[in-house]
Amino acid sequence: MSPESLSERRAIREQAASWPAMKTGVTGLRAELLRLDLLLNAHLARLRMRGRSTLGDPLRGAVIEEGESEGLLRELAEEHGRPDGDAPSPANGDGASTLPAGRGLPGLDHAAAVFGLSRLERDLLLFALAVEIDDRYARLVAFLNDHAAMTRPTVGLGLSVFSAGTDGLRAFLPEAPLLWNALLSIDGDGPLAGRALLLDEGLWARLLAADPQGAAGAAAFVPAGGEPGPSALEALALSDGVRDQARGLAAWAADGARRLLIVRGPDASGRTALATALALAGGRRALLVDAERLDQVGAAVCRREARWFGAALVIAAPAAAPSPAARDVLATVEEPIFWVATDAALETLSVDGRRAVAELALPPADAAQEGAVLARLLDSRRPATTATRAELLALGGQFRFGPGRWSTALRLAGERAGALRGGGAPFSLDELRAVCRALPEVHLGGLAARLPSAFTLEDVVLPARTRAELHLALAWARHGRRVLGDWGIGRRIFAGRGLTCLFYGPPGTGKTMAAQALANDLGQDIYRIDLSQVVNKFIGETEKNLARVFDAAQSGNAILFFDEADAIFGKRTEVRDAHDRYANVETGFLLQRLEMHEGITILASNFRQNLDDAFLRRIGVVAEFPQPGPGERRQIWQRLLPAPPNLDAAVDADFLARAFALSGGEIRNVVLAASFVAAEADRAVAMPHLCVAVYRELQKSGRLVDPAAFGAYSGAVTAWLAGNG
């Protein structure tokens, strides 16, 4: 050893001997910081021996002076070493110390253990932590960095304080634990030695936590499920075949590094709940993260969160194709990953064989499974309700909810009843149904508009055969899943699980009103498709728009209403050019989506023969809406006319129904026009008002009528014609 080194170490020992002794009872954060104080003091002594001083520094006084830095260090050491009994100074020749076993900081010890940190890497993490939680360290670091704004330790300062030398640079390699797991990051430009060490945001609280694994995780990661263990799968309502397969795959995923299990299935099939249960059944905690946030979060943070908590990642993916960040996560995270997808994703997620991949396909829940989910929740929650168990289970067959959404619906229904009638008040079936209707979110991005559905089927005046078809539609929608699933008919007769209806007839005969009434009676929302937004001249875009419409409707339990459906469901034509070929491709795509769709689709057209025969074969309910006869017109007049005193007693609805063959929509227009004219004159609606409005409506549609057809009221029509030229 050189004479210079001997004299330097002797001076450091003398300096350390004058410092507060380390106490035997000092533990945790104070003990860690006291050791850092000693190391910083030793580093300052080395600088002093080498002639380091601020007296000739142009920044003198801009940070702190050397004497003040010594005072700060002494203050920190006294604070961290007080006052649990005396012990000899632990400083050795280079100012370092050794903590007694079990007296460190739990969060720091946990990080060192799970990430395999060396002593230097552990100390660098402590150093970065100290400046975040105590500004006195930040001021000291600014002094040691010779820069007022550099209040965080640099790479060079860290290596010097911990006497690591150039060999310590290995701690800052990209694949080394600190950077690879986003424990620290390096900030700034210029030479590496002058760049700052940053503790990842939010990590300081975790390092200080008494229970490191009980600390809060990063914001993008949501702890999911309950306690790890095989019972997690038993709590789900699954078929025996799926449950057996899930048990085997849970064990497979837990039995090795870099396992990827794809859990796919339709919306509301419970695939996220199943993926979480699979992670828990394998003995790990589960962290849920949205795939769309992986680009913001980064793979390093994913690696850190999974390893810190010993957790599997459950990644909710809106699409099967992963982003570059997701591919990085899939390739490098050692812990199991459960990828939740709607489509088959086995090929796109294989990641060049760097990860063992398996797939679990979850079929759509049938009525029995929906009922089992709801029954299990009812037994566990025991909510106060006036609805019978049979009514609740029937509701479970109508709405395609998973366990999480059903739990939310029951809770919200109970809260609504409590708010209206006092705490503990039971909720009714109608209140639960209203909550169920409000829960799904239908995002159609301008491709459709929600229709009001205040009518019931009793409000619609229809012939008996049309009404019978609509009641069949109600029965199909309410019991289709039970008949096809529980009764087993779906296994013997191939049929889609959804329902397609065709309403056809002349304009104004009540097709839209009947669709609204059907939605109201079923307790579902109805959306009218805007064909001007859906149909696109660019090849493939129409199919994409239609896929969005069907997916959103199925997820939101909504009814789709295609008005003027022959514009898109029309007959296929002979292929004469590329336009014909692609038009036929669109028709074929629609046929497939109608068969796959599990919800209700209503097609409205003026002419049944305009639709392609292949569509007609797939339609379950065909309802004709003919022009109303005299009896139906009388009912429509009576329902639409205002009540007395706003209606003149002499109004003859029988005459109007018998004399003029108007559709329901035309009668509505007549009543509105007559009412506005009467209101302007501040009079009740009378026959002259109505007869003039009838003449106008017939004239609008190009039908000529002799004023004499109005009989005793022809004078009013003639006078109106004379006044209007």
C-alpha cells in the first residue's frame, strides 16, 4: 500500500473516531442511513486529503460550503445514531460498516433478495432513496457534485462513495438488475459518470414499507382476485369440462418460467375472472393491467412489478395482435402471463418460441351457467329483494353478464333501493332490471344512434298475425338460451344463439315503433344503424364498421335496428366486375356475423323480396306490417287524437277511418298539423282542422282527392284551397 493511501486511511479513522458511535439498538431506516452517513463522511475526508475545497470555487456559497457539509453530516449521524446504548464505532479503514443481520430496511432487503442485488447495487438504491426523503442529503449531494442543481447522486459519485472503482460500472449495464427492473434510471446527457441516478417514481414508499409485498403497486397494475390457492377456480361457475381443463393449465402455468396462457372467449363470458383465478390457483398473486397501457408503462416496470410481488400478470387485451411493448413483456417477464383476448391469439403471441404457450377457450355462457353465477352470488350476498329467486334467475338468462358485473348490479340495486326508501329496503325486480340496462356501455362511435323506447307492444295497433310474430320474438329473446342450452335443442338443431327479425311493409305502418316497443318490453336499448356512416367506398372498411357494430351491441346487450335494410342486405348479383365481387363479399360477411351474433337484430324493409334469400333463411321472426284497415285506422285515430277539452266533441273518428286509407305514420302527421293550427287559433281540434290536414297529407304523397269526398266538411277544404291558391 502506498504511503499516500496509508496516510489517507489514518486520517479517515481519526475523523470517524470523533463521530457518534453506532448504537446496538438502531435498526431499520435509521441504521441504513447512519451507515450512509459514515460512508459520505469517509468520502468527504478523502476529498479533503486530495485538496478538495470550495474556497477558490466560483460557485462558492451557491450550494453549501465545506464546513456546513460537515455540520450536516454530523447532524444526520447524531440523529440516526441516537440513543439506544453505546457501542464502539463501526467504522473500519474505509469508513464502511457492516449491519448486524436482521437490522436492515425490510423494503430494501426485499428488493435485494428478489432482484439478486449485489451489495453495491443495494447501496446505490439506498443512496437514491436518501435524497428523495431528506433534503439534507440532496444539499450534500449538490455540494459533492459541485453543482447547485444536481441534487441527486451521479454514477461517478455513487461509485466513489462506495469505493467501487471501474468494476462497479457493471451495475449500470442495461441488463443489470437496477436498470433491467426499473429500480433506478439514469438521467441526463454527457459522460456516464456525470449522469444522475433516479429512483423510479413511487418506489421510495415501497422501500420504506414495513410489509414490502403489502405496499401499493404501480398505478397501471390492479391487484386482482383474493388469496392464492386452488379454491380460486372453485368459486367460478364453469362447466365440468372447462373446470378440469383450467385445473391442469393452472398447474402447467405455475410449473416453469416464461409460461403464457391465452384465455379467450366472447365478451361477458368471464374470461378475465377465469384468468385471474388461474393465476391464483397456481399459487401466485395476480396483477391486472390493460394491454393498451403497456406502451406507457414499459416492459421494465412489468418485470419489476411481477417479481416484486411474486405475481402473475393478467393482461386484458382488446385485440389479439400485441404492440411492440407487449411483445417485449411477453419475451422477458419470467413470471406467468395470462393474456385475455377475444380472438384466437395462439399464433400471434408465440414470440418466436421464447415463451411456452397454451390456450384455454371459454365458450359463451349458456343460460344454466348464467343462472349458476347469479345463484351463487345470491347465496353469498343474500341481498334483500322482493323478487323471487325464479325471477332473478330468469333475468340472469336475459343479460349476458359475468360474475363481476352481476355483483355490481346487485350492489347498485340495493344502494338505489336504500336511497329511495331508507337503508336496508329490498330492491324490486324492476329496479334490478333498470340497473342491468344501465351497466353495459355501447360505444359505436357515430355508427348508430340510440332510439327512445317508451312504447310497449300494447301501444302498437297491428293485425293479429303480426302481433303473434312479435310475441314469438319476445318468447325467443327471453327463453332462447334456456331452450337451446338447457333443453339441448341447440345440440340437435343447428341455430345461432341470437335472433334476427324482419319487419317489412309500406312506410308509416309501425315498423320502427314496433322495434322500439320490443326493446322496451325486453328491457334493452335499441340502436338504429346509420348506413351513411357504416357503408364505405373503400374495400374492407364496411366490414370493419359492421364488425364494430355487432361487437359493441353484443357487449352492451343492445338491439340493432337496420332501417331500410335492403340497402345493405340486398340480393347478391351476378359478378360482372370487381364492384360486384366485393359487394357480394360484404353480403357474405353479413351472413356470417348474423349467425355468430348472440343478440337481437331487427331488419326493416319496405319490400321483403328485396332481401337476399340467404338472409331470409336465417331470419327467425318475419312480421308483415300491412296498410291498416278501417278498424285499425279507427284505433289509431282514437289513440292519437288529443283528449277533451282540446278535442271538439263533434270530431268523427269513424268517418276519418272509413273514408281515407292513411297509414299510421300519416295519421300521426295529420293529428300534429291539425293540433298546431288549432292551437294557433286558440281553439280545440275540430273536424275542419283535421279534414284540411288530411287533404294536405294526401297531396304530399301525390294522391289526388276530390274535396267532395269530405262530405259535410268539403267547404272547409275548398276554403283552404281558395286561400292557398
